[in-house]
Amino acid sequence: MKDIYTWQRLTGDNKVSNSPCLIATVIVKPHDNKKAKAVLYDGESSSDPQIIEIKTANGESKSINFNPALQTIRGLFVDFVLDADEILVHYACLEE
């Protein structure tokens, strides 16, 4: 079976998908020794329904693995709320 999942590296607020998707993993990397916070939304912007808020400890990356994968209905938008350098999202689009 072909692997349908892909990684996307974000360095700022960004729409990851404008169609339903499955989220397998999210990794938030903070800037220097700061705490970071990111919010994922089910849709194309931060005005859509919030899925999850991810916070890190001082200077430590936070990884969340969803098993089974977390399914969105309308897409996926990632909002860099506080001091994140980058966010990695492992996901699969359900519609092309």
C-alpha cells in the first residue's frame, strides 16, 4: 500500500489543507529557550473551529502523535501563537 502521508514544515501561520485530512503527528519547536504555543483549526483560517492548542515547555519541542489519526472535516490551518520557530505536520489529504 502506498504511503498517503506527507510532512509539511511551517515557519509561520499557514493553511496546510483546504480539504478534509488526517493528522498523524504534530511537532512544535520553540524559539531558543522560550515556551511556544500553536493552535490547529479545522478549516482554512483562525476563524474556523479550533481543534487543539499545543504548548511546549521552555526550550523543549513538543510532539503529539494521534493514533488513530485525527480527522478534520473542512481542512487544516496552523496558527503560530507564541514563539514557535517551526511546526512539522504529518498528514494525509482525503480529497484532492
